Amino acid sequence: MTRTPARPFRSREWFAAPGRSDMAALYLERFMNYGITPDELRGGKPIIGIAQSGSDIAPCNRIHLETVKRAREGILAAGGVPMEFPLHPIFENCRRPTAALDRNLAYLGLVEILNGYPIDAVILTTGCDKTTPSSLMAASTVDIPAIVLSGGPMLDGWHEGELVGSGTVIWRSRRKLAAGEIDEEEFLRRATDSAPSSGHCNTMGTASTMNSIAEGLGMSLPGCAMIPAPYRERGQMAYETGRRIVDMAYEDLRPSKILSKASFLNAIKLLTAIGGSTNAQPHLVAMARHAGIDITPDDWRSGYDLPLVVNMQPAGEFLSERFHRAGGIPAVLTEMLANGALDGSVLTCTGKTLAENVAAAQVRDRDVILPWDAPLKEKAGFLVLSGNLFDMAIMKTSVISDDFRARYLSRLGAEGVFEGRAIVFDGSDDYHHRINDPALEIDANCILVIRGSGPIGWPGSAEVVNMQPPDHLIQQGILSLPTLGDGRQSGTSDSPSILNASPESAAGGGLAWLRTGDMVRIDLNAGTCDALVDEAEIARRKLEPAPPVPASNTPWEELYREKTGQLSEGGVLDFALKYRRTSEKVPRHNH
């Protein structure tokens, strides 16, 4: 059957090269060396790129070495020509000094591939935290039809009959180790038992969050995000994704037609309902900015008053395998739509609206997906704060425990307000070396502060803000202190930190002049965080040398520091924002 694309396939500019048969010959020639035929490339079929993020060095995404086989079969069945290519690897756990450096680097690489090669549409294989935003940022910049294929989470982890979630078990076991309840060998066993299969984090960490957000934005097929990597449905989803991207190529259904302000507001609200990661804030802002959409502090506030309905670690009890069986993201979207919390009219990659996509979805386990009017927590969104220490920071309220609220946020007549003595650390090495120093006299009325951990200071911004109390407090049963920092924290952490503070200390933010012993006042009702230091003293301190910043260790670290903005603005390469819809201009010939 002959089909006519809504927009001429850009690959024709290579393989037909109107008026330049010499160039068409050059472009075709080397593809022959692995057996592809000229008719396949010149027959008018769309060339479908498969952005391969799986490798041995990126274990969270390694499943895609298998999923792309089914995606290729789906592409072929629908009449497309698949072309797989590698992406810069991103692995949160092992990349030093931080994988945050790689999001923008992977973005740049993917932009160049999608812009400079004969690709008409692309499957974006995602999994680990930053593979999702980097891919969607690039897809918006180039603006060719694109669809997300998640690799899926691991199976539920179990240790001696107890659910152990990836990442979350690390932070909880650290406290048990400090309290003397377990030894180091037990610590390692608990951690390794949390990773029982292929896939990314099985908690609602950043990986699960960002793949859920991709589905909520309408950039992946319904149900894609939460299918566990080993399940048969993962291969089926890959096949259907391959089939669908061919249709999207013919329909010319690009990110610019799907990603709107309304879809990003939906994503912010979905983030609250699932208890998603604080890393979603810079990633979501970055994706929006590359799509030409501004996300303001007020937009974050629009999601604050919504309830948490997904009972999943770290904010809740269960893990991703059971969440999938409960109905996954489609069931949550259905619950939200039924209660007027989402705009169901937004367009998605299926060519249908969000509401149409999930019309048949059902909640199958009310222990995991709670009713909207009987949630795990009320008002569970990100709280936006500002003050003399920063212009913007966020706090994940869904992980505020009953003990934390009783200890710090329930003072009679001043509920939601806390004043504490600051203990300031210059980076995580300083924290680990000094947290148990008796000279600091850390007690339950202190707030732990870490600086030098933002995009410039680290560089890249590190997951270090979820600091635990000194051992002597943990042994007294005080498992968390208020924490504040200009870096990030793991999405698997159950710490209610104030984080992503912008501007960071290395960019002249207020944390640069804060000193150990200063009193800090946090008012969650007013959304403020201020050091109680008089203006004259602040002015004097600003004249003192800034906290030390380590030297760049690689060329990319230096370039990253030079070109990257603050976390409140998405931590993007600011100069890149002006490049949008680059696919509308075909690059000039190369010979």
C-alpha cells in the first residue's frame, strides 16, 4: 500500500538528493556494506532511528540490547526502515563526579545525530534517570516524530521476607548501620538484594519518575513506564512502539505538536500523585524550555495541593512490580481525570488525547493506588521556597514522616515553622569527615547545610543533600534532621530536604556567606527560608573569599561550568535554547 507522508521525509534529501545524483550515490554507497539494498533506502519508506542507550556500562538501560530487536520488528511490520545507533551512556550510580554532567552531553550528541543523519523519526530508549530528559530535550530541539520506549524497572527486591527498594534501602540501611543494628556485610546484602533483575530502580526514584512523566506528557504509549523489564509485556510494548513510530512519521506527529504548557502542567500534577523524585524539577524545566515553554514557580504551586495516591517507596510501602499490576500510570491518570485534576484534551503520541488513551484503564489494587478522596497524604506536592539564602529551592513534602512533622513542624502556635542552628559543610567529603565531630555539638535542633554541590560548584550538581544525622542522634532514635543544600538528592531518598537551591554558592548564592552557628528560619506556610543574620553582617561576609571550588578535571567539566545555568532554570546549556525545530532546514551537502 502506498502512503503519502504529511511532510516529505527528510531522508529523501539524502537518498534521492534531487538534482545531485553524485551525492545520492555517496550517501547510499557505504550502507551497502552490511547488506541493505538501494530499494530499501530509496523506496520512499521512512528511516526510523533507534537511539540505543543500552550498554554494559549503563546496566539500568542494558535491557534495550534486547528490546530494540522487537522494536525493529515492529518498524519493519509497519513499513519502516530501522537504523540503530548508540548514545552517550548515563549511569547514575557509578559516574563520577556525577552523572548530572552527562545529561547535557548526551543531549548535544543526540541533537547532532538526529539533525545530521537521514532519520525521519526516532525511538528514544530510556531508563536510567537522565536518559529520559536528555532524549526528550534533543527531540524537541530537532523536532522530528519521536516516541519514548522505557526499558522498565527491575522486579521487586526482597531481603529476608522484607521488600527492599533500590536506592531507598541504601539510605535506610545507612541509618541502621549508624545505630549499630546491622554490620557492613548485612548492609551489602540488603543493597544487592534490592537489584534482582534487569531494569532500572524499582522504587519511585528518578528513573521511574521520569519514565512516568514521559508517559504523562504523552510521549510514550499508555502503560509503557511501569512494565518491569523482564516481563513479556516489555517486548510487546517495544513491538507496538516500533509500529507506532512509523505511523507517527507518516502523520508528521512531532514533539512540538504534543508538548504544550497544558501537558507540562499535567506532568507536574502527576508528579505529586505518584510521589515522584525531586530531580524531576530541573529535568522537567529543562524539557519544557527546550520545547519553548516556561515553567514558573507558580506552576509548581499548582501541583502542591494535590494528594499522594501511589503507595510506593520511598514515600510509601510498595515497589514498581506491584504498582504495574495495580494498573500503573494509566490507572493513576484515570483517577486524576475522574477528579478533575488533569487536562485530558492534550494530544499524545497515539494521535489521541490523554483521556482517550486511558478511558479503559482501571485500578486493580487499592492498597497500591489509593482513592483520590482517601490518599496516602494530602497536599503532597513540591513546596517552592525562597529567601535570603536563595531565590528558589524545593521541598518534597510527600516524604515528611509523622516523626519529622511532630518534631519540627508542630510547635504550638507556629505549626509549619522551624528555626535551627546551621551546621555548614563544603561538599560531601567535608560532611562525611566531620558529621560525627563532637566539636560541632550537633543536636536535634540543628539544620545540616551542604554547599558547593550545584552545577558549577561540583561540577554538575550532586545527589548529596540527603545527609543523615550524626551517629549519636541516630542511636537516640532521631533518624533525620532538616537538611538544606544547593545540590540534589537521590529520588530514592526519603529525606524531606530543601534542595536544588538556586543560585548555588559557587554562583554567589546566599549559602556562600552562611556560617555554622547561624540561625535559619524555615516557614513552610509562607514558603520562606532565611538566615537570621543582619544585613550589615551579610554585606561584610560577601566581601570575604568565596567557598573553595575544585578545579575542572576534564575539558567537558570546564565547558559545562561555562555554559550551564542554575537548577531553578533546568540546568540547561543556555546557548542551546535558541535552537528549535532544526529539522525544518536540511543541512547542506558534505561533499
